[in-house]
Amino acid sequence: MQSPVVKVPESVVVPPSFLQKIIDQAEAAAPNECCGVLGGKGSVVTSVYPIENDLCAPDRFNGNPEALFCAVRKMRKANEDMIGVFHSHPSSPPTPSQRDREDNHYPGLFYFIISLASDEPEVRCYVMTDEGEFESVSMI
């Protein structure tokens, strides 16, 4: 049986308050990367779940398994799906790094990257295809 092919949506709906929440987390974690997951339905983000970065590193992340399990349990209780992952790039652009490409294996999820490399934080969103490529998705 063949896996379904990931269809990359044109956009994702994310409330400004949720974008601010992940930016605030990125700034608080700097100079290390932050991470977390996003709950929702389809292409609509309805919740943000910050997760502790167990690596405490400026160039990689690994979400705390216990916190991730807790977030998934809360999503199920709220009738949400895990539709995305977010992490920060404290000193590089908000584009998937080589490490991001190698360490992330969840086609179809939204990947939000928060860059703190400029004076103003910048957030971009991507979806990973079945082939492991990241395609840009607009945020509305």
C-alpha cells in the first residue's frame, strides 16, 4: 500500500498572537534554539505548545519527550491535530538548514522557523514534501 502524497497548501492561518508567542519564546531562549509544536485542524493553527529544547544548543534542537507527550495529550483532549513544528534560528535566516533537512522527517507538517539574525524577528513557514524538500507556505 502506497503512502498518500503530501499536497502542499498555499497558506496557513495563524493568529498574530500565536506568532508573537513563538517569537517571544525564541527571544527568551536565545542564544539557543527554541522549539515547540502547533495544534489545529487542516491549515488553521489553534494552539501553540512550547517544548523545552533538551539540547540547549544554538544550532539544533530536540524537544523534550515528556513535554511533547503532554502537548499531544492536550491536543487530543482539545480535539486538535498536531499540524506543525516550530523552532528558532538565533543567528541565521529563517530558511531550513542542512541539519533541519536531515533531522526532520514529518512530511505534511507546517515548519515555522523564527530568525533572530536581524533587528526584527522574522518568521517563515514551510511544508516538507514526501521527497524531503521544504516548500514555502504563506501565513495569513
